[in-house]
Amino acid sequence: MPGEYYLECPGVKYPFTFSIGKYWTQRVSVGPALRFMDQSRSDVFLTGSNGVAWRDSHQFSFELESLTQQYQANPSMYDRMPLGISNLATSQYPEFRTQTEPDIIWLMKFAVQRYWDLWKNQGKKHHALIKAQLPYFLHLYPDIKQHVSEEFYTKIRDFAIAVWAEPESNYHWYETAAFHTLTTNNNLLEVQPNIGGIKGEKPPGYAIRPNLLMYEVCKRDGIADYMKYQTAAVENAKWLVNSVNLDDPAMTKGQRMSEYVTIQGLAFMLEQYPALAPKGTLEKINRWVDVMIARSNNLWDLRKYADPKDGTGAELDQWTGGLIQYNEPGNLTGFLSIAYAAARVITDQAKKTRIKEIGIAQLDNAFGRNPFNRHFSYDGPREIEGVDQGWPTFYVGGAGVLQDVVGVIDGSPKESAYPFNPKAPAGYTEGWVAFNTAWNSSLAYHAADETEINATRSGSTVTVTLRAALNVDSTKAETGQVNVVTSGGASSKLTVTENSLDDYLFSGTYTVPAGVTWVEFSYGYGMFRKSVRVTTG
């Protein structure tokens, strides 16, 4: 049951307590994660360097992708937060100096405005990975249009269409042979046969989901030749399925914090467009799951870089992706999203259960289940509920100037710490927005996995019950909003209230209007939308 606990062995009492509570991961993580995205943006108050819309972000931090995922998975969580964008009055763009939208949507708008401004007014030709972020915002537009003008949306949509097939980029970092780049062609309508290195600069398959989203956006808006985006997505998926060996750890954990992009894209296609998924897609994902399970058979349930017993025939035995030198906290914070993405499409229940356990274990590692018994954030004890020991050091300055940003993920145990060496050196430590966006993505998939919606009718009254990660204060009954659509086309919102002060469930009643034959209730958006339809006539 919920409460605070401690562990005690004969003669030894563990020095820290721990808490158990409903939706605990979401409760303690969502606030700091969002504050990080606000405070780390590149704006007039602190521009930093090596970034586009966020400081030190390069082109491969996938910020829009992670923010839209979070909102789609649990919109009421963000809708009900107090407005709190920092340094609002001095923001670079005058139209953003007042705020009426939720913080997370303000940040999305700020990002796409920055990308557009750099292209339109400063002559920047964006890298494929920046262009590929635009359709996440565009696809979400119908669900946030009360906060986004049609004029602004159209501007960003036309910008995306204009630059999508542009092969050149003059605004990027780490685009060199030293980082394993195979091509510098940024035309997203062509196959992107790129496999990055330990920097995380080009995870294979990064063009699959963005092209599918562009296909949906252009089809929705009646844009001619929208099929070209679908074709590009399929061709990129074929390349990934047929040409990339995911048994090779360089293709998975070796992609560092960006690893999640690969399996997420492939699973998204299989789940949302099963008829388009290339032959062998499910087998590819199942094989990946088998190997990851084999590599996680250790006392930490840590997904290792390589293991002689992983069934791939490899001889290498290695825990981390970068041996001693590389800092890889984002790889662990992002793995849950990959595990849950795979679990959404595989059918073996035992494998589903185990891969999700491994996903949770990587996040547990970030929260202190590691040889150092420390959270990955130096300031975790004062910023994240329940954290007792933070990372032992932090980096001052740098391109991101992140040392004072709430929720920054600083470091993770290196190779010499495993399997258990608590006195190993902490190694290189520096926060990075790319580590946090990987965490964002895991929080999104985790929240979506918690969501269920049910409805029962009694006469003209329907009782709607929502299970969603909205209980973040166990001392009061909180609320959420369920979307309602009737057979007549009318749409509205239904408020659901927590069934008790500390509950998993939220409920509300809806009175069916006369003449309506069915009512559909839903929560979440995009791939995370859950719905139930009730026949009323």
C-alpha cells in the first residue's frame, strides 16, 4: 500500500527510506522534466551555443518529438499545470511574451518559430533531423488548435513542405566521417542510409515516422502528392529491416541516447500502418526483444552493450556503450520508451512483460538502482521527490550552461563501475538536453501504458471512468478532461474527478442529448489515444 518504507536486514538497517505511491514515476518526474525544457531553451536570457531552439541541442536532440509525445499521452497533466514559462517578458519573439497556452505547447510553438525564423530570415538550411521534427507539431495541430492560430499553423506547414526535399544543410554539428556519417543528403524523400556513432548523431531509421506524419498532415489538408511521404517512409523502413543488423550493439546501445528513435519508428509503422510495414518488420522487432532480454540477465536487469550469452555469437562482454569515456545517462532514461514501443506490437505475453520490466529497470538505474546508489541528477535531492543522493559532481558552463537548470540529468556509471564497484570514478559528467528528451519520451510511453477508459450507460446517463496518471497529489481529488464526440458530430469535454483523494481512477457522468445514436469518449491523442464508444439509440 502507499506509504514510506525502509529495508532492514539482520543487524543492518538501510540508511534511506523509499516511497510507494500511485503513478509514482509520473508524479515525481513530469514537473522537473518540463521545467528543464523551459529553462534550457536558447532564448534572449541565455542563448548558450551549439544549439537551435535549446542550448547545446545540436540537430539530434529530438525536442519536439518528445514534447508532443508527452502531451499526446497525458494531455490533462499539462493542461492543468499553472502557466510558468520563465523569462517570458524578454523572449526573442514579441508574440510569445504573453502566455495563454500550457507551458508544453508554448515550448512547441517557440521551437517551430525558431526553426522557421532561421530558415526564412537567416538563410539557414536545416539538417534532416531538424526538418523531421516539424511534422510532430503539425500532426498535433487539430488537438491544440485552440492554442495555435490557423495562420501560424499554415506558415509552419508550408515551411516543412518547402524544405523537406532540400538536400543541403548549412547548419549542423558532427556531420563528419569521424562520426560514421554515410551521406550528407538531407532530402527526406530519399532513403537515409545513415548510422551514427557513439555521439548519437544519426540513429538508423530516423526518417520513417516523420514521413508518415507528413503523409497524414498533407492528406488531411488536401495537399497534392501527399503519397510521396508515405512512399519515402516505406522505403526507409525497408532499408532498416533489410540492411541494418540490430544484433550489432553499435546499432542499438551504441547509438547512445538516440537509440530510441530506431525501434520507435519501426514499431510506429507496424502499429499504425500494418499494411505498409515491410515484410519482416515484426520479426525484426521480436529479434531485438529477444536479444535485449538476453543482455539484461544480470543483477541490475541492466541492458548491457554486449554479452557472450546474448545469442548473437558475439564474444564481447561489455556493460556500457562507451566503455570509460562516454557519459550515457540518456541511453538509460530513454530505453523504457523503446521497450514499451516494442511491447505494443509483439504478441508473446511473457516477452511483453519482461521487456517492460527491463524498461522500468533502466529508469530505476537512473533513479539510484546502480553501483553508486545515486540518482543521475546532481540536484536530484532538492528537485525530485524521494531522491536521497544525487550524482556526485556536475559540469559548470559548457555550451548548454545547464548546471542551474531544474531536472538536468548529469551523469551515469561508467564501465568500471559494473558489475559492482561503488568506488569506481564517476567519469566524465555533463548534462545535455538530448539526455532529457530521451527521458521525456520514456515518460510519454509510460503514461500512455497506464491509460484505460471505460463507459457504462444507464438510460440517458453514461458513467465514464478514466485510468490515467493524473494523481500527483494524494491529499486532494484531482481532475482530468475526456473528449466527447456524438453521432451528430458535436464535440465537447467531460470533466472526470478522482474517485477518492488518492486513487487510480477518475469518473464523470454524461447526459446523452436527444437524437444521438452513439457517443464516443476518448483520452490522449495520436497513437496514444484510447477510446470507447457507447450506443445510445
